[in-house]
Amino acid sequence: MISNMRHLSFNSIIVWLVALLGITPFVLMTYFAQPSADDWYMAADTLENGYLQANIGFYKTVTGRFFSSAMLFVHPMLLSFGAFKCYSFALVVGLMASIRWAIEGWIPEASRGWKWMMATLASVMFVWGMASPAEGFYWGTGSACYTVPGIMTCCLAGMFGRHCMELDWRPGPGLMAVASVLTLAITGCSEVAMALFFAHITILNALFYWQHRKVSQPLLLVLVVTLIGIAIVAMAPGNAVRRTWYNNNVNHMIVPATLMALKLGFRQMAVWMAFVPFFLFSLVTLSAWPEQLKLSTKRAWELIVVSLVLMMGTVFGGFFLGTWSMGGIIPLRAVNVMLLFFIIDWVVLLAGSVVLLRSFSLEIQRPGVVLSILAFMIFCSNVLMSNNNVKIAWRDLLSGDAARYDRESAQRHAMIRASDQADVTVPLLKARPKTLFFNDFKPDSTNWRNTGGARFFRKHSLSVQP
């Protein structure tokens, strides 16, 4: 028994080391975050037109993303640029906290240490495989449309937990009211997040009916609210304007759009499943799955089938939204939220696989001290040897590029405010850390980024030195 306790304590140390190495740089990077691109003109719209009118105008002329726009029109930088840094910090920390909450709700039998281990490994796997941390954490518009709905989905999963699959579960009206608000918010963030959430809540309703031959009133209510949110987005007058931005031989052409989505989907799955943390996460999950969690073989097969359907739907469906509506690949920030849903579904697949293995009296040996050290060494060596987000984040921090980017941006903002000229020219940003930097002003003062910045700082025009 003493040996097992020492083993558990040692594994806890390993988990904390993985968190220190894999998550810490992204937390520290929030101190250097700066707004860019759409952030400027959305904050300026609120300053010029007021909050309500800014939202109405956006819905009528740009897009139906009613919740993400509602967030962005109260942009943190309207308070201060320091508030924007706090917002980025809340995103990074909130991601891990929401994943931990979801694990608590769906696997309550597991020990506290196991839940933290899973939350840590899932978070590290996510930040490692993100298509763009800059667009996911450190840019207001990208995060509000895609990272925030991912976090809210995990929060909703934590609120409902596995109880939602029980026939006699009757949540209180307060919980259902909060769940309805969260659901409406998720659908109103972006089309990709809306589609992924709709697919998952639909499958959950179908699985409940398959198991009990009855509908779940709470789950059905969430599905109805989801459809209401979809209707609000779909009926936006701004969608017609947005469609005119894209015109090629793929968008709104079913065969080319489908083929392109399949190609992009297979390639993306290959990329995700090839990186080492994905293999280590799967191995640890299979070997350390809690003994207390008991499921029938029938339930295991249901989990496997559901997870495979959702993973294929997540990857293909996410890319199809881009190929159908734009005729091209969806932006990197959208791939970020696809990865989060993919990881959730992958855990469900692993859960079903563990139960099946145990039903055949097969079980992967639990990792001892030597194997734990070996796995950690493999993880560390992969951080150093491959070109990954964790390595890049540490390099941006330790090289001073992140600090220089923050300092140059702050100096430029101060220069604009201090200038008594209506037309201001500022120096180009020299420091462009990959983890943080997304976009910059252009030499052309009529560029939409520049006009947004000029409006925010109350200048006639704004440009950078070529």
C-alpha cells in the first residue's frame, strides 16, 4: 500500500511537471497580449455609436454571430489594454478549468488526482495541436468566436454531467435557465462552433432515446434552444452581405465542396494523430482508466460508435462549412475549436475501448515509475526536437520577443495618443512573436485595420512606415 501511495505521489509530480512545461508559457504570454485587426473597429463602433446600435448594425450588415459580437462590443480594451491582457489570461486558465469541470461531471467516480491528470493532459494536447494560439487566446475577435464557445461547451458538460443520461434526472429550473443561456451563447458565437455543438447535442438526444425509448426533457430543451439560436443566426440580414465576399468554383457547389472538405479533413486528422502527445495521452488514458467506472459491453459499443460518428462529423463538417460557404479552408481559429471537440470525442472513444478490453480480460499494464519517467522524457524530447506550439511559446518568452512586441505596441499606442496631428504615421512592429502576433496596421491608411485603429484613437488616419 505504501508503494502504491508513493507511485501515485510520483505520478502527480510528473503531471505537474507536464503542466509546468506545457501550459505555463501560454499563461505567461497573456501578460504581453495586444489587440489587433477587428478588435479596433469593433471597439470604435461602440465608442461612436453606442453598444446597442453597434450590435444592431453588425447583425444587419455583417453576420448573425449575435453573442460573440455582443462580447466584442464591450471589448476589454475599452477599459484598458491591461484589461485585454486579463481577458487573455481568463481564456487560458478558463480552458483548463472548464475541461476539469467536464471531467468531474462525467467521470465522478475517479480520484481527484486522476481528474487533474486528465484535465492537464487534455489541455496540453490542445495547446500543442492548436492551429494558431495567437488567434485562439491573444486576439479578441478570434477567441470570442471560437475559443469562448469551446469553453462554454465544457462548462455545460460539467453542469449536466453523466446524470443527463439517466431516465429520472430532473434538474432544477435555475440550472436549466443557465444551461439555456449558455446554449444560446454557444450557437451565437460562430457558425463552426454552432454546427459542432448542434451535432453533439443531437447525438446526445438520440443516444438517450436509443437507451430508454423516451426523450429527455432537459436534453430536448437544450436542443430546442440550439435550434432557436441557429434560426437567429441564419435569419441575419448581414449573411446576405457576407456571401458576396466569396465567389469561386467551389463555394455553393456540392461536389467540389465535399471533395475539398474530405481532403482537408483526412489531412487534418493525420496531423493531429501524428504528434507525440496524442499517443502519450491515449496510452495513459487506456492504462490508468478508473476501475470504479463500470459499463456494460453494449454501452461500450455505443460509446465507440457515437465517438467515431462525432469525430468524423466534427472534422468533415467543420471543413465543409468553409468549403461550401467560402470555397476554401476555414480560418485557423476555427480549426482550434474543432480540435477541442475532437479531443472530447477521442476521450469517449478511449472510454469505450477500455471497457471492451476489460470485457475480454485484457488490460494495458498500469505505468510504473520507470514507464512514467520514460513517457515524460519522450514528451520533453519531443518539445525540444519538433516544431510545436509549446516550444515556440517558450522561445517567444525566453528570447524576449514577447516582451518587445508588448513594449513596441504600448509605445506606439502612446505615440498615437500623444500626437496632435490628425494623420499619424507610426513605426512598423519589429517584434512579431508567432504565439502572440496575428495582424498589424498597414502602410495604406485606407485599409480596414487602419481605419478601425484611427477611429478608436480618434484620429483622421493611421498608417505605418513602409
